[in-house]
Amino acid sequence: MTEQVSNVLWNVTEPFTGKAQGQLQGTVQHIVTEVLVSKALRFILKWENRGFIELATIHAVSQPFLGGLFFGDNIRSLGQSPSNMEAATDGAKQTPAVLIAAYILASAQKGLHLPRFTIRDLGVTLVSKVVSRVVANNLYSSLSGPMQQATIAHDTMVAIQKQNSRIVGN
């Protein structure tokens, strides 16, 4: 039982305390990209406006779940030059993690409840995840070496989470 509790703590903190070089920076880059794309899409499409802090918190809480709920083929690291369709697919596969994070945060505010996501909630999350992964894919080659290494470290973390997941692991 003690080992299981420590594993939960380890998994929750891993995105922010990982020992892989650049992992923390990769996690922060990932969150910043997600928040900026989400804010831009919400503004352009006149969807529900959420604050930067709220979006950043949701995406930060989603980090430990990205690989654990990543169904299908493994993530294609941006260092492997995936096509935009592959990047979009990988972005879409990260949607459940964000929905879980949103539910966790809503439960912290309201208490335990049945999750209720509207079609608009699902659409905003899905489109934001797809677009942000495609944007990151297209910007990858223009990033500095350390930023590219950080992006690869984050993608590697997601792959390791997926491999170790009891739900979707290999």
C-alpha cells in the first residue's frame, strides 16, 4: 500500500520534478502553448472566455494524465518530424487528460459530482489540443536547441507515462 501511495505522488509530481534534462522546461512550454492557443481560439470563435490562470492550472493538472490516457499508437515526438495530421492526431489523444483535469479542479471547487461536459466543452478542448500540437509541430524547427530538447523531453515523458499506464500501456 505504501508503494502505491508513493507511486501516485511520484506520477503527479514527475512532469515538474523529472530528472530528464529540459523536462520542466518542456512541461512549461507545453502548458504555455496550450494556454495561448486556447485563449486565441476562444477569442476568435467567441467561445467561453477563461482566464490565463484558470487555463494554465487545468493544463498543469493534466500533465500527469497525458500518457496514462493516450489511447492508440504511441506519441510521435516532434523531434521525429511528424506530419501535421500525425501531430493533430496526437493532440486529439491528449483531450481526455484535460477533461480529467477540468473535472478534478471542478470537484475541488464544488465537491464530488457527476462530470457534465457540454458538446461545446468537448469541442473547445479537442480543437485546442489539436491546433496547439500542430502549431508546436510547425514551430519546432525554428526553436533553439535547448527548447527542442525540452520539447523532446516532454514527449518522452508522455511516452513513458503511456508505457507504464495500466489503462493504455503496452
